[in-house]
Amino acid sequence: MNNTKSICIAGVSGLVGANLTKTALELGYRVHGTLRDSTDTSKTAHLMALPGARERLTLFSADMAEPGAFDAAVQGTDAVFIACLIPTYAGPTGKPAREMDDAEGERDIVMPTVDGCLNILRSAATAGIADALICSSTSSTNPKSPVPKKNEIDHWSDRAFQYEQKKYTSAAKTVMEAAAMDFADAHNMRLCIFLPTLMLGPAVLPEHARNGFQGMLGKMMQGEPSRHVQIPNDSSSMIHVEDLAALFFAAYENPDASGRYFGVYDSWHFADIYAELARLLPDTPMPEPLDEPPAAPTGFDFTRRDSLGVTLRDIPTILEQTIESMR
């Protein structure tokens, strides 16, 4: 790897963006990192404390909703990593996505993600950047008729079906990916898209350990019950967030890599997840057992992911290291 390279990471204070930044600095890259307010020391102090940050991390204020907002940040960089397309579950008035009609869902949930991604890509293309990497979601890979084992090439979610189910948050990723691919094709840009679900591991910013599943783990470690009263008859795929970052850089540093890649280690049924948590947290109350036959976990074809040559931590290790970091 040529450690004189510079990259732009959009969404540097998010869970994925912060870990991309940490990994980039470890690899010797110079980083232009964006967040909406680069004067917010509650976020920037943790980023600037990363090894190498004082010498090789420059922070910019940029809002993806504003065309041209990333022009300054991408100048002088060789690639853009887009990690700011976080799931949106409510509109600007606070109305939940599940309560919207299709017009509202498209306007307030889907298109802000699509337009925001394209605004960043336009800035990159104007600056002559030929490589873009995007963090999306496995929610774009769920065909109407479930398959035993899905892959990144053949399996796409159906936008109309997602709208019908009020899954505008998931549809945003489906529509965004297609739009980004069209843009990349039109501008001769190499595009890699990563598709994670649950991301765990040590937090770079404290807020990363307070949200979502990790926030639930923190409460369980303090003796509070899980948010699940009974073990759900469902599965969850997951990855160590540092391994996801390693996949990004393996793809970037391989000029033959392009297209979509699963960003998960594997999928486990929640019964197995809670069994492992019971082993790691023996004094913590667990949800009531499942009272029906367990549904099969999501199946994946990892041929493309494995072509990147990254060794990933297994689920017991992911959970153990997450809990240890929170302690």
C-alpha cells in the first residue's frame, strides 16, 4: 500500500466512519474526514485522539443534503469512502416512517439518502476521483421470494414491495445503491458497496456504545432485562466493525475489486445469540425461551466477500470482544 495516499471519509464520526478512520490512520493514510459540525468537540476530541490523527487527519464540516458541500473535503484525495448514509426511521417532523404513505416515505426517507449519496459522488467526480466505496445494508438484498442462500449479484430487494410493507428505511438503501451504480458507470468510477447488518466491537466514540444492540448489551450488563421479553424467532447477521473496515481497505487496495460485497460474518438465530450471551453474562436475566421451532437463519453465499482475503472474527468472538470493551 502506498502510504502517501489521501482519502476522504464522509461521516467520520459515525460507527463505521470512525472505524474506517482508525484503520486508515493505522495503515498510514492521510484522511480528510467530514461530519456535519467539525467544531463539535464531543465528537472531534475522540477522533483527534486516535494514533496518527494529529499528523494525518483533517476534519471538514459537510452536510450531504447540500450540493457542493463536499467539494473542499475531497480536494487532494484519491478516493471517497461514504459512511454517512445511516438509517432514517422518521421524517423531519418526527413522523415515523411506518406511519407514512408512499409519497411521504419517498420524500422524507428514501430520497434524502439517495440525493445525499449522489451529492458526495458528484463532488468526487468533479475532483477527478476514480474510486468510491459505500457502506449500505443487507436490507437491499432481500428478494420478494426468500432464497436459501443469497448473493450480492443476483439478489435485490424490490422497491415497490418495500414501499408496500412501509419499509422505506430499507428501500432507501435499495434505491441509493442502484443510483450510485448508474452514476459510477456514467463517470467511469470504480464503485464498491458493502452490505452489513449488525456491527459490533469496541467504540471509538462513547455514543457508539450507547445505541442499538450495543446499548441493550450495556443495560443487560448492569442487570437490566433485554428489550426482548421472549427470544424472537428470527436471526441476525453481524460483523466486527473493525473487520468491516478491513474489508473496505482490502477492496480499495485491490484494483480488480468492484460491485457489492456482503459485510457480515454470518447469521445466527436469536436463540443461539442469547445462549452465547448467557455464557458471557451468567448473572444477567435472559428472555423467555422460544416456544416454537426456530426459523432458519439467513443464508449467504460469501464467495465475493472471501475473495477480498480478509479473515473475520466469528460471532462468539465478536460478542465477547464487544462486552469486554464495554467493561
